[in-house]
Amino acid sequence: MRYDDIIVGAGSAGAVLAARLSEDPNRSVLLLEAGADYRTIEETPHDLLYSSDSFADHDWGWTAQATPLREMRFYRGKVTGGCSAINAAVAIRGVPADFDEWAALGNDQWCFDKVLPFFRKLEHDVDFRGDLHGQEGPIWIERSKRSKWHPTVSAFDAACRAIGFRESPDFNDPESTGVGPCARNLRDGIRISTAIAYLGPARDRLNLTIRGGCLANRVIIENRCAVGVEVEIGGRMNRVDGKRVTLGAGAFASPAILMRSGVGPRAELERHGIRTLVDAPGVGANLTDHPVMVILAALSSEALEQAPGTDHSRFSILLRYTARGSAEFNDMQLYLLPLADLSMWPGAPFPPGSPPPLVSAPVLQRPRSRGTLRLRSADPADQPDIQLNYMHDPEDMRRMIEGLRMSWSLLHQPDIASGWQGLIGAMAGQALDQATVDSDNAIADFIRSNCTTMCHPVGTAKMGLDSDKDAVVDQYCRVHGVENLRVVDASVMPNIVRANTNLTCIMIGERVADWMRAEV
């Protein structure tokens, strides 16, 4: 059988594409996913439903080099729903300037005014209405209720406002900044992934086929036209043909598939014996991520006693602000998590069975540093070589130092400090003390040794004009130099948004689905 559309990767964008394209009963759609596929909420494991749980059974198990001093685990969803099925369920948008910057780079269809209708289309916001919000979309969005906040969270909110940050009830308002409740894609505590929101209602369509356990090797390209996909199923390589092929496998897997298909930097392909069909130096370049410093402390016995009945999800409150001396609005975030899931951070300095700790975490939202993704081999089972180059740019380090010092100061505010005992420091077990915080050199070394990831990689197949040698796709997400081939996921972002990236990935799926449905 030859499908009209083959989509590789059933993640935040791929699941959206499959659902929207299959709304046309005359179009046959095949959705391929390397991980497991769970057809119903009842079949879905507990760890995928609740954002306070770990998800080790649905992760690729990859690692990345954050800095020369720091190798870390880097979570990626391996299941229908992709990272939307395992993430922290934070549902906030980038600021308008993020998308207007994309437009200024030659992608005029991605300015904020043009993407806002697709943000509204995807969401069912139960807290806010009006021109900025949607009420009819499949992604349920709600905010943590103050009445359910842990007392330490309430103390953090008060401490932030006491030092001058304003209250921000809606982080999806373009002008929002300050401290307030997170918008989250949760409903009754259940994480509303794209597998639940988009694929669930579409599964009974006869023209939609969803296959789990399919590891994509490469796109089959003939005469510079995509004609199918080579995929491993049960240890055997199979070929499936399609009129159009779309990669939605994420910012790590999509560029790796492109390179194994012969689309990528010539020298890199030749190194692995891959014939170059399109010399595309931007494939695997421009890798951008949100680095974070995770500081842990043991909760006091009193704070643990106050936990029952409080909001136990990972992220209930957020401080969103502009770093001192920065011209980039909302270029920082700071989280406080009173009951953190230790399984999220293997190697955290707590013995097995320890109560959940308090976590404070400043996050750099507009990093200037760029990393790279390269193949280790031509074998699809080998994870890519991921070099993130955190803090390579001095301005990144300056802002992260400021964020860590602010985090330290807030943790020591009396009402917050009463909630913890024995500040531990970073996940690797390295202690953080006042002397380290006060020394520019010592705190910089601490950051290089301990910074980790928010798991928001983007940019490895960025969109841009054909004249831009580093652009991999055009603004309609069509791969330069190959007909009938698209990349539709976080890879195509020219720059990272100042927000958790999942909602933007879903929006990208909605945006491109409109164009693809209009094509013959």
C-alpha cells in the first residue's frame, strides 16, 4: 500500500499532524512511532498519566554533554504523545517577540499575529477567555489553584512580590511577567498529551493507521523526491511508500534521520559512509536548549506534614522575569517545587526512600550558546552525539549566576527557609554554600559542573530562506532540496522561545497541518 502521508514520530507535533490530516476521509495517513502505543486512557500506564510520576520505561535513555565538565541524562519521550506524554505539563507560550524574530529571518508566516489563532485553536483554557485564549481546542489548560498550594509555595509567591515582582495570574498573556500560577495541560491531575487529546478521538478513522515499535532508519529519496521510509520492526528492516513524508521525531531524532537519509553536512555523512544527496550544513547545527540549575534541600518535618491535600504536580508556581542588564524581556524563569520527584534526576544526593525534596531552579530562557548534534554511526540504534555547549557565551553565564544568586536569596527568606533543613546543593551532590555564591569564579565553576537541562532542545533543522546556507526547511517546513519531505517539530525553530517548548510544538503541528491539507 502507498499512503498519502507518512509521519515519523507521534510526538507533540506528529500526533497533531496525523489527527488533522486524517480529518479528510479521502487521505490515507500512516503514523509511525518507535515507542509503545496505548490506545485508551485505561491502557495508559500510570507514569504517563500523572505529571508527578517518573517515566523511565518510556524514555530513549540518551545522554548529552552539557559542558566539558558535565555529562547528563537527557529525557526524550519514546511513546505515542512523545515528550508531551512525559513532560512536566507546563503549558505556556513564548513571548510575541520570539515569533516576530522568526518572521524577521524570512519566515513571515510565523509572526505572533499569525500563530496566535493556532495557539487558540489547540487550547481549552478553563480560566481565561477573550481574544488571547481558546475554549474549543483539544488541549485542556488550567492553572494551579492558590488554595491548593503547599505553604512553601505560598511563601515563595509572597517573597517574590516583596522584592518587587508583580503578580501574574496568566502567563499566556503576551505582557505577563512576574510571579504566579503555571498554566498546565492537566485535567483532574491527568497530563493531557497529544496522544490523549488528538489521537484518542481520531483512532477509529479507517484512513488513519498508528503503528508503535517502529524505529525509523531513513527517508527513501529518489531523484531528490521523498518516496517512502525505511523502518525497523521487530529486528527486520521494512520499506513503506508514501506520497509525502514528514519527520516529527524531535530535535534529536529528526536531524539524525535526515543525515542517515543523505541530507546533511557532506563531511559528516562521508565520515559514516553515507552517500550525500543534499549537502545541508544546517542539519544538526544551531542546537539550542534551556539550561537550568537545580538546587535541592530536604523538607522539614513540619513542611512534609503540610503536604497532604496540596498540589503535588511538578510545577505549580513560576517566576518569569528579565535579567538585570538584559534587553530581552522574560529571558529568565525561576521555579520552586516543594515535593520534587527524585526519579527525574538520577544521582540526586538522597538515599533511596527519602521523602521528596524542595527544589529551587533558575532557568535561562534566551541562551546565546549553540550546540551540535552529530551521528555516532549510521546505525539507527545508536544515540546521536549531543554537544550542548552550555555557558559557552559569557552573557549566558552572567545571567545564570544572577539567577542562582536570586534563587539562593529567596531560599533563605524566613518563611521559605522554615520549610527546609540541610541545604544539599546540586544534583551531583556538590554542596552550595555562601562562599561559593559570593565568589564569581567559584559560582561559575559550580554552574559548569552542575547545570542540567529542562529538556527543551530545538533548532537542529531550522526554517529559513533558501539563500541561508544553514536553513534546512523553508517556512512551510519543506526540506530544501527534497520534494515531498517536511520536518515538523521543535527542530525547525530558528531560535528557542522564552517558554517551555511543548505548547509551541503543538502549535507548529496545527499551523503546518493547515498548509498540508490545502495541498493537492
